[in-house]
Amino acid sequence: MGWLIDLLPLSYPDAVVVCGAVALGVAAGVLGALAVVRQRSLVGDALAHSALPGIAIAFLVTGVKDATGLLAGAAIAGLIGAVVMVAIEHTSRIRPDAAIGVVLSSFFSLGIVLLTAIGHRDNANQAGLESYLFGQAAGLLERDVEVMTLVALVAIGIVALAFRPLKATLFDPSFSGATGLPVRLLEVASTALLVVAVVIGIRAVGAILMVAMLVVPTAAARQLTSRLSVMLVLAGLVGAVVGVAGALLAGAAEVPTGPVIVLVGAAVVLVAVLAAPGRGVLWRARRLARARRRLLVEGVLLDLETALHAGPPPTPRELADLAGRPARLVARALRELDRAGQLVREGDRVRLTEPGAAAAHSLLDQRRLWAVWLEHGWQLRLVDAREPDPRDLRGSLGDEAVARLEALAVAAR
Amino acid sequence: MSPDLAIVLTAGLVATACGLLGPFLVLRRVALMGDAVSHAVLPGIVATWLVLETRAPLPVIVGAAIFAILCVLGIEWLTSTGLVRSDAAIGLVFPALFSLGVLGIQRFAANVHIDLDATIYGEIAFTPFRVVDVLGTEVPRAIVIVGAVALANLGLVAALWKELKVTSFDPEFARTIRIPPRLLSRLVLVAVAITAVTAFESVGAILVVTMLIVPAATAYLLTDRLVVMVVATVGLGWLAAGTGYAGALAWDASVAGAMGLVAAACFVLALVVSPRYGLLARSLRRRRRQRELARELAALEG
């Protein structure tokens, strides 16, 4: 690890933090994805809390505040917590969120009881045992970075080697169990890695950052793809980028690293949720607005066609009253028709141009054809199960099918 | 009022206030909302310090409640986009708010002692000593506050029982009969936020988080009827409060921790011996089915 830290054009502490952020981001991104897909996003929260009794017991056993011993206690307790969580889910109707909550509350309660027990033994040495785990981020040491890098590499290795069984297990555990895949083994392996990552993470960067880093990369990556393989790679990347960006930003502003990484991650997810191509909130809003406008313009076009059949060219006001539409919307639709060259204005009255009338007729024909399809389509024996497009029935079914459809309609009449 | 009675009564009222809402959280798959709120209040405390320069209970509770409500509504919005599941939404929102609080302390209040333990998380063992005067008698403040919240929750759940029920089990159907599921779910979440913040101040975070989740999950193992589930949740909460306090006295341990352990023990017991969903009942059923199958096969062959 040392050579990489020396290689970066940064001061030693900054280089360690950046390397650590990359390793943490990749490890949490990949391992978190496996948890988030199974709706166990908050497993990090449960693991962080269930480490407390482990630390207390480790202290009771060894009697000293030795970092390695306490970390081992935390890891064992975390592993037990994770196994209990999975067991509750497998053996009962309790769902992941409640199982996580039950483990979190019970283990933490046990931890508090044990801490008071330690306190009563009149042991002056125990002070600050709790903050050993939940205190401010102690800062990354080079050794933490090395372990975290190892965890990240093993996680990537497992996911790459066992991708297909892992995928089957994630999306359909009972099917993969039935086909003889080692479902439990995969689950235990990924959970054990997660426990190691969380225990190192909470000691080095704080519990809350670990909770966020398990969720952020996947929540962002999921908006950009629907393929698990792509999502896992993206999650690792997003984790690394968020980690480095947060670490550098925090270094520049001279504030704690953990919270800045969390906030950068939250911002990334917010942007992804708002603007993910074709899926984000803003995209959907735009698609909805377009569809509404198209329906409005088509409606006004048909209203105008009807009015012209019945009498003299109407005013926009009359047109609005005819269909009970707000005058403002009718005016907007008329402007749009005008721009498309489908409308002429004669004083304050409007009429359709040649292309406008053609557009109205083709729209009417299209709607009539769709109505016929809905009524008689079932009689049409198609060679394949095509889902026709309401706006282009002829294009999606073919001329021959449409001709038979028309014949059916005539026969029915 | 004797100190022992005051503590058990306070814990029981917390169990009631939380037990009325917990079942809805478990059914809506957002059991960890209480834990989220317990972290998300930090920026509220910092903001109160910045604006009012005070650490007095009432302004701090109001500031914390504002951010608790922000937190639950943020989670609700993120979930409602359909792009992020509720568990992930919780894991995104509360760390962000907590981080905001940590940065705020670092930036503006580094020399003031503000942290969650000192400002908002009370300790249930101290409740008998903080009293207020009600109609000439001295009553522990926590009992008055948490009692009022429990009463408000009872009113909410009783008044909107049918609406809460239908939106918890079948939000789509609720929409078709003009009961807005999102409005109801926001109401529940805001009630949870306010309950949690006021109860934190009296009894500390972990007891509230536990009382919101564990009794409700236990009751979920015991029954299929919502009304039974809610009543059982509250009952289990009281059981944990009473027995837990006795245990805490006997072992000389943390009161909140002992109550949490009793609640957890009830959960494990239900997991094993629940008449319909317990491990024992299910393995007996499986055993019986296997025997029946074997008998039928034998009859076919013979």
C-alpha cells in the first residue's frame, strides 16, 4: 500500500485519506449493493449497534482496552447479529426491516446492560468504552486502508467469480435453492465480508458514514441501469468517486471527512433521482407535460373540426365553451396549431387550413380504428401476440390485419 | 408518587404511545423510522442553539421536532417517487441530516457542549426527580408529557382507524374509494416523529426505538387481526416496562436496557411458540402433513 500512497501527488495524511476513501467506497458500494437489492439497506445500522455487546464482552473477558481484542469482539457480535437477522427472516413472517430493527434494539439493549454491569464492577479502566466505537471518526490509519483494500478486493473477487449464482440468489432465493445452488453459503460469505467492512468502517470513519456508504452507491447506480452486472460496477465506481470527492472537499474546507462524504453522496443520489435519463423525477414530469399538451392540442383540433361542420368559424371563446375547456388552455393549443400551419385566423375567428383538416381527419380515423380494434380485435387471429400502438395501429399490425379489422366492423354493423 | 411507580408508569406510557403507532410502521415496512428520527434530530438541536442560543428543553424539542418531521417527510417523498425503496430511503435521509448536524457543531458550536446525549436524550432513571405541579400535586414531568402524547396518538388511531387500516394493507384499493394513502402515511410518520422526539427527552432514544419496533413485531407473530395486534403491542410494551424494571432493580442494570431485553425475550418466545406462525407450530404441522402423506401413499399401495 505504501508505494501507492507515496505515488499520489498529495501530502501523506491526505494520500492515506484518499486511498482509504477509494477502498471504503468500492467495498461499501459492492457489498452494499447486495444488501440494498434484498431490501436490507439498513443492515449496516444493525451491525453497528450490535457491535456494542461484543465490545463489552471482549472487555469483560480481556479486562483491557486493547484495540484488536475489542474489534474482534465487535466483529463476532456483528456476525452473530447478522446471522440472527437472516434467521428471523427465514423462519418467520417477519420482514427484513423489522428483523433488522429487532436485532438492532435487542443487541444494543444488551450492550447497555453489559456496560452498566462493567461500570458496577468499579473498574476505572472502562471509561469511554462506548465512545470507542461510536465516537468521532478516529481518522484512517494506513493499516485500516490496507485491510479495507483487502476487503474490497475479496468482495470484487467473490462477486466476479460467483456472479451467476449470486444473481439467482438475489432475485429468487427459493428457485436457486431448488436448483442446488449454495444459497446459504453465498449469503454467509457476503454477510461476513459486510461485517468486516462495517466493523473497520465504524472504527475508522463512524457508524453513520458506514450506513450511508452502503446505500448511496447502489441508490445512485440503480437510477442509471436496470442490469445487475452494470449496477455493481457502477456502485463501486460511485462509491469511490463519492469517497474521494468528499475527502478532498473536506480537506480543502478543513472540516471532518465523514459528514462531507455523506452529504456529497446524498447530493449525488438526489441528482440521480431527479435527473436520471428516462427515469428521474424531472424526466417523468417532462414526459407527462408533453403528453398532456399533445392531448390538449388534439382535443382542440377535433373540437374545431366539429364546430366548423356545425356552423360558421368559431371564436376561441366559443370553442372553449363548446368543450368546457379553460380559455387559457384553448388559446395555447390554438397558438400551437397556428405554428404548425394547421390554422388560419379571420379577425377573431379561426378556421382550419387544408393540412389542418387533413390532420383532424387522420386523427379521427386513427381513433375510430382503435375503437374498432378494442371491440373486434379479439376476433382477429394474429400469428403472434403483438401489442399494437394506439397511435399507429396500421404500422404495428400491418395493412392486411387492418383490412380484416375493417371488414369485421362492417359485418358487425 | 413513589419513584418506582413513576418510572414504570413513564415507561408504560412510552410503550402506549409507541405501541399505538408501531404496528403501522411494521405493516408498512418502515420499522426503522424511530431509529432514523433518533439521529436526524441533531441538526435541529444545533439550529436551536444557533438561532436562540439556548439548550432549554422546550425550544430544543421544537427544533428537534422540525427536523424529525423533515426527516420522515423526506423519506416519504423519496419512497413515493418509486425510484428508491423505503429501506434505502431511510438509509439516505437520516445520515445526511445527522452529518449536517455534525458539521454544524464543528463549524458554529465547537466550544459549546452540544451532543445528543446531553441535550435531548433523557435517562428514564431520572424521571421521578423532574416534577411539575399539576393541580396542587407534584407529578413527574415525563408522565405529563408522554401521557399527553399517548392520548393524542390514541385519538389519532381511534379517529382514523378504518382509514389507517385500509391504507396499511391495500393502498391501491384505498385510492379507489377516495382515501388518500399518501396523506395517511404522512400523518402516521409525523405522529411517529413527534412521539419519538418528546419521548427521547424523557426516556432516551434506545427505549423509544425498541418500543416502536419489538412489541409490534412480536404481536405480528401472534395475530392476523389489526385490532388484536395493536392491543397486544401495547400490552407487551407494558409487560416489558414492568418486568424490565424489576429486572433492572434485581441486576442493578440500566433500566432502558433491561426493558429492551425483556421485549426481545418476548419476541424470541413468540418466534418459537406462536400458535400459528411459531417455529414449533410450523414444524408440528409439517410433521403431521408428512405422516398424512405417508399414510395416503401406503393406502394407495396397499
